[in-house]
Amino acid sequence: MTQLILFNVMNGLIIGAFYALMAIGLSLIMSLSDVINFAHGGFLAVGAYLAYTMTPYIGFWGGLIVAPLLTAVLGLIVEKFLISRVYGRDPLYSLLLTFGLAFIFEDGTRYIWGAQSLPYQVPGWLMSPLSSSLFFLTGYRVFMIFLIVVVVGGLFFIMTRTRLGLRIRAGTLDLETVSVLGVNVRVLRNLNFGIGIYLAGLAGVLAAGQLGLQPTIGASLIMPSFVAIIIGGLGSLTGTLLGGLLIGVASGVTAVFLPSATEAVMYVMMAAVLLIRPQGLLGEEGRF
Amino acid sequence: MGNLDLRKQSTNLIVCALLLTLPFWIDHVGSYIQLGTQIVVMALAAMALNFLLGYTGVLSFGHAAYFGLGAYGTGMTIRYLLPSTGVGILVGTLVGALAAAVIGPMIVRLRGVYFAMVTIAFGQVFYFIAFRWNDVTGGDDGLTNWKRMPIDLGFTTVDIQHNATAFYYFVLVIFAVAVALMAFLLRSPFGRTLIAIRENERRARFMGVNVNFHIWMSWVISCTFMALAGSLSSLLNNFVDPRSLFWTQSGTFVIMCVMGGMRSFWGPLVGAAIFVALQDYLSSATPNWQSFVGLVFVIVVLFFPRGVMGIFRRKATE
Amino acid sequence: MTKDGFTSRLDRRTLLKAGAVIGAAQIASPFVRVARAADTIKIGVDNPLTGTYAALGKNEGIGMAMAVDEINAKGGILGRQVELSIEDSTSGDASTAVAKARKLIDRDQVSFILGNINSALAQAIANVANEKSVFHVVPGGHTDSVTGSNCHWNTFRVCNTTQTEANAVAGAVIKNAGKKWYYLTPDYAFGHTLQAGMEKAAAALGGTKVGGDLTPLGTTDFSSYLIKAQAANPDAIIFLQQGDDGVNVLKQAVQFGLDKKTHLAGAQLELEVLLGLPPEARVGTWVFEWYWNQPNVPGVKEFVAEVRKRSGGHVPTARTWFGYASIHTCALAAAQANSLDAVKMARAMQGFKLPPEIALMPDGAYYRAGQNQLIPDLYVGHPQATGKDDPEDLFVVDQVVNGADVSPTLEETMCKQDWPA
């Protein structure tokens, strides 16, 4: 029993890290642009399908590098021509816009690549478990965690050490002042959106490696990401990371004791956090 | 000013006339009575949401939960407790109101996208309860084996069970009462305060308005009428399933409001009519209907943010 | 299928025609529908085009369209041409499926209604069809109640009951894997009855259940369930998920190396799932309900060749055949009864044996009287990682089971049909 719980905690951390990857992208966009990107799951699917399409030509590793970048480019285009047009208006409009885009993305991927699940293959040596007892630690999942750590670490570096990151963080706190100080807010938001979508595309490629590749592959990930953001505190990337890991573990442990509540448990956690600390675990007070 | 009143009166008249005569012409425009009932139900839902969205300026993206709670409350009452349509509606509506009243205090402090996100997430709790508690709710299969019951008025019985037109008018009567109540509330000082909050929350606060309490009230009222709409929807289908609580359903309610015009009393009704009819048509016409529905969202947001009624109004003022 | 939907309708001629129709409707609207109804016979299809069962729905659609063309080429039903009215039921939204069924029946005045892949939706549509007394065929929703405890005189089913599938495969799983099973079951009508069927079939052969979990339809990550399953140390993990869920759970199970630690098996498996899996995940003991590679059955080769023309070169799956047989069932019922009256047609189909060119199975297939359930052959076997002569030849049939030998008796199904007087 102890072993079962331990296994599910470890497994939950892996799933949680994946939620976090998705949630951090969402959180970046939400903090700077006040946009809830419902189409995030759609971008995730596009990333996965692009990687699948490119793999025969440039291999798995090529796809892993190129597909998220192409997805990010798509993100930049969508931001420039659609989403940027609703900045400054009631947040309602950006919600509806991305909500509609989510429909189009799901249906579009189905139209282009078909409804049939596609077999996306990862290199054989990543496929098998590392050890017989810890069978859920496959080479691929360990690699996935490694990559998430690298990318999130890189993101934290960008956010704290580069001019772009400082501007994004400053913009999150007070966009008007940043604008007055001569920063081109349009470009800043565009790039920030691109970074968020890059993370979604990467999450898509990683997801396709262990799941079937389907148009709805991103749909079930968006809600856990929201909850991760709320629990962690909007505006805090560390908080979002923490939130993702927490709900991953909570779902895993609940699956052992009360399987029918596996999906609901994270919402209960969210309610608890809202009651005790409305701004989220690491969120700054007074922001909302 | 007199001109404006005249315009308002004539809009009211047109809406009433169209709704009252709907069973007589809907077949002739290539549609069917159930779709008409569906439109009235969705219109009630959209107008209920607009009470909060359009008149209080608070962005909820989780209203489907209360729609679904009303539906389950009604279905489960008729199935397990008492085979009475009236009691079913009452219980369903109360369940929705109660849930909203309890959740309200946790969210009234939040604003903007954060409010939207939290309402979605709370809505999902109810979705998963309906989805996974098989023994009681029927789970994914939905709640079946119950039917709306004829209404016994004492002197006569209205057979809403078999007569689709009778059911339409039954729904319309409830719709009329609910809408009149909402209109009354919006005209009252309470309603004026809500609009004041929408226009400038800080000023309202400085004027001594208890903003959070008013938002809570508005939220509960809105969710209550939402539950009533959900209750009617379950009676229309003789069926409830968890997807009526799913968060994407909330998005369709919001688009109905925006599409018709959030600043107009009848706007959500117009939006609901257009959206329901359009979705009904598209989903028969093309397997890629999702893309077209998505496109409708994008077009409305980019080109018609004030909705249909907004366009009319601008034309009228020009 | 996607192409002839919306865009092709918008050419100028159609627009003109539409204009003319609207004009006519304004003048003589009450008569328009009657006039159209006399022209063609409509078959309503209320099946998933979106969501987790979209691929299955698409394949059933190919079979249906093909059957319609065959019927029309031979003069139609009772001398009238046949036309499909297709609606997207979605993969799990029963309210939508019910609303669409009412729309097809009330507005489009269809003579037959087909649907659904999702068992819960199939049952919901069956109830509407019964209320309206419309001839209903379920192509591919397996839960027992549709032709069991909740059966109707007007609902016919092409695919098997879950109990029949379980009875067909249980012996092979026990032989290949062992007696202690852990179940991973989709949490809705289909999964519930399939698991109950497997438990019953296994118990009769000395098998036991060591545990199980219900997984919601649309689950993508199954890792925590797989960890639990392995911890119970079963001889076999029984996967009852279908469609995209089936792909996800099997792919993860094989990545975890569970195929080497224990046996992976299940009941129903479909070619669509095998095609979505990487080669190494094509493992286990399963039952197919129809398979395209039957070299010794006459007519199958021609059927496969014709489907390939319509599907971009892909072979038919069991789903294609379900759709095909469902439409032919409608036409045969009308021909047998020489009428479109639902009661007469349903009476005419009691005990009806499908002609061999439609059944496409070694022992043929017939609708069992008093239950309206098709009793076909079932194909027990195992997947192969890659097809030898054809990349889509991914299943090896070890044994053809005659459905009559593994179907529960009529009494066991608890079906009581309530015929109109």
C-alpha cells in the first residue's frame, strides 16, 4: 500500500510537471495581456501534429525542435492579426475570441489530419522503463521531465536576467508605466504570446509521444492548467509550477483511495485555496 | 426621449407578437416547434446571464453549472421524489440558487478574467459530480427513465407531455414571468445600483454601496434564473446529461448575449435565436460545423462587438 | 465525406435552386414536405462526427453511403431513391443526440433512423424512436440493454451485445493469460455491461476479478490507473476502452512494459485503434466483430475493393461493415414487408437471415426473433505489429466463433418487446 501511494505520488509529479508546462504558458499570456487563451489546447494539438508530419523528414529530434517553434510562429501570427485587436477592450471579448479559435483549431486539425488516431513514435531506446520495479519511469518520461526542467529553467532565466524578461515582468505589474518608459508594448505582448505558445507546442510534442495523437489531445489539459494557475497564484510562475505539481500529486493519490473523485479533487483544492488565500499560494495580494 | 420610448414599446410589441405566434409560422420557415421551444429556453438562459454580464458588468464563464443544476434538480425530483412538473421546476431552481448562494462569497471579491476562470473551475466541480456519481445521476449515460408530467390546474389538465405546442406555451408563460421579474428588478433602485457598479465600481464604492454584496445578489439572481432555464431544458428533452454543465456550454451562453447585444434587454433573446438556429442549421449542413461556429465567435468579436441590437440602436441614433 | 458538406452546396445553381424552393415554400409551404417525401426515402443518421468516436463514425458513414449507392443503383427502396440525412450526434452528448433524433423524425420525416456508436446515445435514440414508432437500427453501440432489458420492437442492432463479445473471448484470454483479471473500464453504459459480461463469462470458466477501475470517457492519461492495476498483480489487465481512449491506454501500458510483466487483453478491439497504435503496442488477445481479410468468404474481396475506392485506399473496418449492413437492413425490411410501415417492417425482420453478399461472414448472420439482435460470427485472435502483405492487415484471426454458440439465450437477455396492437 505504501508503495502504491509512493508510486502514485511520483507519477503525480510527472503529470503535474506536464500540467505546469501548459499552465506556465497560459499564465504568461494571462498576466501580461489579460487574455485567457482557451485555444491553448488547440495550439498544443497543432504542435503535436506538426511534429508527426515532420518526423519522417527530420526525425524525432528535428520535430521536437522545429515543431514547437513553428507553433510559436503560428501563435505570433494569431496574436498579431486577431488577439491584439481586442486588447484594451472588455476581457470578455478576448475570452470569446480564443474560445471560438479553440473550436476552429480542433476542427481544423481533424479536417487536415483526419479523425483517426495517428501513431506518433519516439526513439526505441526511450520507450522502455528504466527499471522493472519503477515501471512507470520510462526513459521517455524521464527525458520529458528533464526537458521540462531545462525549458522552465530557461524561461526563469529569461524572465529574471534578460531585458525582455524584465520588461515582461514589469509589464505584468504596470503596463502603462512600461509603455510610457518607451517600451513597445505591442511587440512585447506579441513576443510574450509567442513564448507561451512555444510552451504549448512543446507540450504537444511531448504528449504525443506517450498518448495517441488525436484532435482532442489538448482539450483535457486546459482545465488542470487553469486550476494550477489559480492555486499557485496568477502572476507567479513559481506558483504556477507549484500548483501544477500539487494537483498532479493530489489526483494521483486520490486515484488510489477514491477513484471516482480523481478529477474533482483539484477543484476542491482550488476552493480551499480561494477560501484561505484568495490570491493563490504565491500570488501577490491586492492584484485581484 | 419620447422617440426612444416609442422605439422601446415597439420592440417589446414585436418580440411578444413573434413569440406568441411562433407555433403558427415556425413550420413554414423550414423549422420545427421543438427548436422554437429550445430558443425560448436558451433565451431565458442568456437573459439570466446578461443580468450579471450586461447589467452588473461581471464576467462569468461558468453559468452552465447552474443551468445543469436546475436540469438535474428537476429530473431527479420527478424521477425519485414526486412525478410533478411544477415541483420539479421549483426544486431545480432552488438547487441552482442555493449552490450559487454558497459559492458566491468565495468569488465576489474577484474581478475580470480571474472571476471568469474561477467560475469555470467551480462549475467543473458540479460537472464532475454529475459525471462520476453514477448511482444517483446516471453518470455519463445521463438521467433517463423520467418524463415531464401533464399540468393539473384543478379544473383542467394541460397535456404538455404529448402536445408539443402546449409545452411551448407552457415554457413561454414561465419565460414571460421570469423576464418580467428581471425587468422589474432592473428598474428598481437595486437594478440602478448594479448599473452604477458596472459603469464605475470605484465611484459606487465611494458612494457607500456595498459592492461585493450587490454583486453577490446579482450573481445569485442570475444563477437562479439560469437554473430555471436549465430546468425547462431538461423537461424539453425528458433527459439530462452531464454535458449540460460542462464549461464549454457557458461559452455559448456568453456568445448569445454578445451576439444579440449585452446592453439591450432583448439582445440575449435575439442572440439565442440566431445562435440556436444557426447551430441547428450548420450541424446538419456540414460535418465541419465546429469551425463555422468558431468563426461566428471570431466575427462577432471583431466586427459586431455590440451585437445585433447594438447595430440597430446605432442606426436609430444616426 | 468532409468535402461534400458545406462548400459544394454553395455553387450558383444550388443557390438558385434554394431560392426557387424558398419561393415555392412561401406559396405552398404545407405541401412542400409531402411532395419531397414522395420523391425519396430518407434515412436519418444520428452518429458521431466529432469527439472521441469521430473516426469510427466516419467509417460507418463510408459503409452507409456505399450501401445507399448500391440500393439506388438497383432501383431504390420500393421503387424510390434513398437519401441520407446526416446529423452529428457528438461522441457523448446525449441531449444533442436526442434533439437530433427528434429533428430527423419530426422535421425531416425520415423513414428509418440509424445510430449510435456510443451505447448511451444509442439507448437514448432508441427510446425516442420507440416513442415515435420509427424503424431504428443501431449500427455500433454495444451495451446489452439496447436489445435486452430496454429493448424495443422497432430497434434492431447490427453489432454484438457486450455479453456475446465477452462470451466469445473469455476462454481465449484465460487460456493465453490466466484466470486473475484486473479491469480498466470506461465509465458509461457500454463499459459497465461489458465488464459485467466479462466477469460472468470468466466466472463460468473459473476466472476471478482481482480489482478494477472505472475511467471516464475522454481520459487521456491512464498512468495512475495502470500503476494500481499492476499493484494488484493480475494475470491479465482487461482493457475495455474503445476509440481514442483505447489508443491512449494501450500505448501507455506498453510503454510501461506491462505487456512483459503481465498479459494485456480485453474484449472488443477495432482496427481503428490498432492503426492509431505504434507497432510495439499492438499486443494482446481480443475479439473483432468483422475483419476484412477473410480470403475464403465469397464477396469480401469485392467489398474491400469497393470500400478502398471510397476511403482513399483504406480497408473497411468492422465499422464500415456495420454501416453497410445497417442501411441494407433498412432496405431489406422495406422489401420484405413491401411497405414503409414500421410495424410491418419490424415483423418482417423477425428471424431474417442477411443475404451472404451483405453478411460477408463464414456462417452468415440473422436477426434473432423476439430480440432484433443480429447474430453474426465473431473473430477471436491477436494483433500483429506490422501487416505482412498489407500495412493494414494488423489482426490475426485464430478462431471464428459462431455467434449463435456464444449469445445469451433470449430469456437471459431479459428482452420483452411491447408491440403496438
